[in-house]
Amino acid sequence: MKKCLLALIAALLPLTTVAQDWKTLTHYDKAAVKKQLTDRFTNYVTFDTQSSEVSASVPSTPGQLKFAKALSKELKKNGAQNVKISKSGIVTAEIPSNSGKNSPVIGLLAHMDTAAEVSGKDVKPQVHTKYNGGDIVINAEKKLVLNAANAPQLLRARGHDIITASGGTLLGADDKTGVAVIMTFVQFLYDNPAVKHGTIKIAFTPDEEIGTGISHFDIPAFGADYAYTLDGGNLGELTDETFNAKAFTAVFKGNRAVHPGAAQNSPFADNVLMASDFHTLLPRYKRPETTSGRKGFILVESITTQADRTEIKGIIRAFSDVEMNELVADVKQAFNTVKSIHNKGTGFDLKFTDQYKNMKSFLPANVVKMAELAMQQEEITPTINAARGGTDGAQLSAEGLPTPDIFSGQFNLHSELEYADVDVMEASFRTLVRLVTLWNLQEK
């Protein structure tokens, strides 16, 4: 069925243009593009853009704004117009149409921040050219080594250029691979006006890792009809589905001022024990380490106590609304059980907050199918992926801008073993060029 749909899309496009090879028009040089990708990426990872959950501002860290200013300058240098940085540190720009067609406006996005799990300061990238198999030593002293066990994608990377950090930091492949691919694409269109395309919008966003940046994104002002994030991993990966996501906060109040020696038959109520019981009562077989594929989970992320008040913060993830309702019921049941057995507690509160929705129900079929077709025409096999996480595109899609995610060559995310595959980045770049030429053939 999928092949039939792709064939139908291709059949609806003008045959002369479908058969057109943009490489012959532009004298495409793969080695030159790989060098640009490598140079950009190894520069970008030196910016410390680690986001911070304890900050109330957006962007949450000053390094992100510094990076935004550098990207803004580079966009202008490569012919982008209407380059702006919002108060929230969101960089936007436009590449005007050069085709004269009334085709849909396509947006391309990547996020500037890196994750909080490992430091992103003083990243020292290492380029391992023409990987020939076997282990890649990141740092011998720290015994940091990439191998088939912790980086199985390397089995398909022989001959590729691999970039790692040097130990003590993450690399920043998530999502500076995406930023590098988009910026190289922008330069390519500027240098090669023979590649015809419609209007293209560019955006680089802050604080994706902590989920706060995209809420400041102005979709109407951006002006795209459809968009794609460049925030994925393996060759051909195309994400059209994410978790539904909720957060929960459970508060337990007690009375621990009573001397423990006189606690029996007194108003003594232990809020720490209440929180501990609540955590224990959550089903262990629905924790992240016990689930995979399309099964969701419940995770307690923090437990904090101040005097007579203990607060638990957690998250719930599920692909379907049915499973989400089941997991919410599990949390409520554990909470209500604690209330019933700790009747001396002085206060109980449980709140749920929606974070993002599964993007699949918001994506028109043609948005995903066009990306599949672009990959196929570049001899890349598309792999439709349901992400066990979220992207900026999930919230954008729910708010009216359909935004699936395209691979960008990032692996082992949020760790000292993080790495980027330059050859996969180059394939992502090729996909973008093909994609915008295909969209240029569609009527708005």
C-alpha cells in the first residue's frame, strides 16, 4: 500500500521534473559538502548551549543566545532574508522562492540547546576519518570506547567519517547535526541558484531538551504551510509519531514536628514515608526500563522534602489515549491508596499537566509521503519511526504546523559516547535538497 501511495505522488508530478537529477545541474560535490558539514559541526559544538531546568528564562542559558547570534550572522552571509532573533532566542529566516510557482512554503527547524545529563562546556571534537571497523577510542584514560556493543550503528558505518567528543562532555550531536545540515543546505541553495524551490523558512529554537522553548514559537509569523525538524538519528529515519506526554506532581504533607520518641498515639505523620509508599505503589512493570516499542511508562523524576512537605514530580508517556488514561489511573490509584492508609496526613494534592501530543493524528499523509519520496529518489530507504520521546514538531503539529522529523546522523545521545556520522549528515542534506524541489512542483 505504501509503495502504491508513493507511486501515486510521483505520478502526479511532472515527469520531466521527477526525472531531473539536481546533481547534474549543480555539479554536486559530495566531498565538499562533507567538509562543510564537518567544519560547521565541529565549530558549533564548541558553543556551550546546555539548557537548564532550574532557569525561569527562555533561553534558559546565555550560551544559547550567543549561538543564536552566530547563526543569525551566518544566515545573512549566505543570502537568507528577514533574519531575526526573538526575545526568546528563536532564530528565524527566509529563503525566497526562485521558481515563480505558487507552491507550499516549507519550514526547516533544528534546536540549539544540548541536554543536561552531561556537561556541554569546552567540548573538544575529534574527527575519525574513514572509519574502518573495530573500536573507536574516545578517551583511553577514561576507558571511553565506541564499539559494536554500545554503538551498533557502527556496523553500517564502515568508510564513514565519525565525530566524537574527547571525554568529560557530551558531543552536542543532538541537535547540532541538524543545525549543521540546515546551514549547509542554506549555503548550497545560495551558491546554486539553478536548484529551483519555493519559499523556505528556517528556524533554530532554544530549550528543546527541557520542553520550554517551542511554546514561544510564533507559527503564524513563521508563515510555513508544512515543516520538518532535523533531529533524528539513523539513515532514512523518518519520525511521524511521538508519545503523548503528561507530567504529574504529587504533594504529601505531614506533621514531623512531634518528637519521634513520642510519636506513637500522637499527631505525628511522616510525609517522607507517604512519598516513599506512593513511589513503591506505582507499577514496576510500567517503568521505562521494563517497556519498549509502543508501550508507555511512568517515571518519577524527583522527590524533594522541605520540613512537613514532600513533593514528587514525574512523567507519563503513552502512544495512545487509551493507554495514557490507564497510566493516569495507575498514578491516581497509588495516590489514593496513600491517602487512605496515612489518615493523619495534613494535606494531599495531585495534579497532571499536558506536555505534548502524539503528532501522528495531526500530520497530513502528503507531508510524510513527500519526505519518503525524496529519500527514495536519493536511493535512501525510508524507515518510518515512532519516537519514544518528543520533538519540537509534536507541539508544532498539534498547534497547526504539521512537522515530522528527518534523520540527521546523531547517535548515543546525551552521553560521553555521543557521536555524529558525517556521511549520514550528508545524506540528510541530500534529502532536503530533493525534498524542496519536489515541494516546488505542488500547487499551494
